[in-house]
Amino acid sequence: MHRTINSEEINQFVLFKQHLAEDSKAERKDLVEVVKDICGLHAQVASTPYLSLWNRVKDFQKEDLIKELYERRTLVKIWGVRATVHVVPTDNVVEYYQATKRVGGRHPYRLIGLEPIHKRMLKVLDEKGPLTAQELTDHISELKNRVQTKYGDMSLGQLSLREMSQSTILVPSKPRGGWKSNLHTYVNFKKWLPYVNLEALNEHEAKKDVISHYLLGFGPAMVEDIVWWIGIPKGEVKEILEEMSDKVEQIAIRGLEGMFFILSSDLEHLQGFSIEENSVHLLPRFDPYIVGYKNRQRLISSMYEKRVYWSTRGEISASILLNGRIIGTWNHKEENNKIKITLSLFERTNKALLNEIRQQAEKLARFMGENDSSRDSASLI
């Protein structure tokens, strides 16, 4: 008989594993381990990795992530899970590359007839160092040419950068304009990380490793959640879980439909797991915790789901969490170097909890400010 566990206990346990519980927040020196534990940081929105880490690392500073990404190179941005750009540990980049290289038809890398222009792009980058799309175009004028693609009309430069980045031939380097900028520069992956061999692991073993990491960071989870997150067929996920049967068990969660897979080691840790009271977080758009599941019944009431997961294109709102469940959304605007965070709760709450949420919003606003003198505020609608 499968064990049945309360959803509140599961939520708190996953918060702990995601370094969102107060007693599981990490020290700054362990930043790379945090990224490994939560299976990478979504990086399509420039600010999201910083805000995700601010929630998980004590006294986190923006320079901490910048240093690991662009100086120490212990972290790297690649196209990976969910067919989007993620920050992953360099030590794990091979398994993420191999496990997701065919997602969305990205690989094998073949653009018939364009190899010469791509070789020229690599040559320029090797000679000049990291360059933006415009800077590359300044060196290779043909990149301005318009082409029709499956993505629509775009320049040859846009198409080439997209395809070469998705195939991990190029990777984004330090953007121009700071931590909130999407003005990426690009580098040759082989030059940036010359000691990394992307073919050092076979595809099947890589998928097993990534699924194991996913369950360690997000489990318990359903098969559909794993499919959603990694992007490989359901049948293949089931086969891999069967191969992992000595390490994986199934459980039921009280009040939720379906069966959930969990690592046997996690099931042991759940014994006597203590629950915190009023654990409040303001998570950014696309934070791993809120984007890691296809089935969100454990995270949010179906009545409010469309207010967070509101777009068929995968758009997700920044969310307010209470004890692992989404109870509202937040957004911010900047005016005259000041940050204002607006809170929108789904339901009325008590004054003490509301004050705690506001205090957290004010702390976040201070972090987001460009300098120490920027003022911050939080308002409720």
C-alpha cells in the first residue's frame, strides 16, 4: 500500500529542499550548491536569477552571482530544461546539455548552407572577445540580411545567434548594462569553458541524472511534471523511473489526485519533518519553485491559477507564497531610482500576516534598488 502524506507537510519539505525554509537558507559561499540543488535558475528574464537567489541565500549580493557566472565560471547559461535559458553549474552542464539537446527540435545543429557565416562569427568572437548581436553585425554586415524562418521574419544574425545558442555552440556572457539587462554578449562555448567536453556523457544516462536531480529538488512529483520540466516524452520518463525503481517510490498526497514519485531517501527524511509557521516569500516570475510543475494543485487553488499562470505562452506572474502555497501576486515599478512593490492578495488576511508580507516586500525593494540610497515602499491593492 502506498503511503499518504499531508500536502502541508510536503509543501514545507519542498521549501526546505529548495532552500526557501528559514533553516535551509544557504551561506553566500554555497551559492553554486544552491543552484545545483534547485536544478538551475530560469534566466530568460535577466533579473529572475538574482531575485531567486535573494530568497535562498543569506545576505546575497548581486555581485555574488556575477562573479560565479563571468569570473570564476562555476556557473553558465545554456538552453536546457523547458527549452529555455537556465543558469546551471558548470560541473553539471554536460548532463543538462545531453538530456535536453533534442527538446524543441534544437539538435542536431544543422543549418544547411550557413556554416561559413557561423565560422566567421566564431572567428570574430575568438578574436574580439564577448560581443553583442549588434557588435557582431558591425563586423559581419551579411548578418543584417532578412530571412524567412519557422520563427517568422528575422535577420540572419538573429537566426544564427538563436540556433548557435540553442545548440550550445555559443553561450551568453556578461550583458551590457547590469544585472537587469537582456543585452547579452556572446562567446564561443569551447573557448569559454575549454575543459568541458559536452560529449562526455551519453544521452540516456544524462536524462537519468537530470530526472534524479529533479526529484531531489522538486519531488514528490508526477510523471507529467517531469515531462513538463525536462521536455522528453512521457514514455521515456516512465522507462527511466522504472530503471530507478530501487531509488524511487510512489506516494499519495492527501486531498490531491494521482500518484507522486519521490526518492526513497526523501521519504525517510519526511519522517517527523517539522513545519514552520507563516513562511512568507516573494518569488520572481519564473522562479523554479512556481514553474517546476505542470500539475499545480499543491501550489495554488484552481480558482486563482489563471491569475499566476495566465498565458498559453508560459507567462507567469511574480508570486507571494505562504507556507509553500501561492496566495497572491506582486509587481514593481521604478521611478526616479526608487522601487515600489505592489501586492495583490487573492483573499483578505489578518493584520499580522499582512505586515509580515509588507516587511518582506520592503526588504526586496531595498535589494532591487540600484544603490543604497534608493527608497523603497510596498502597497496593497
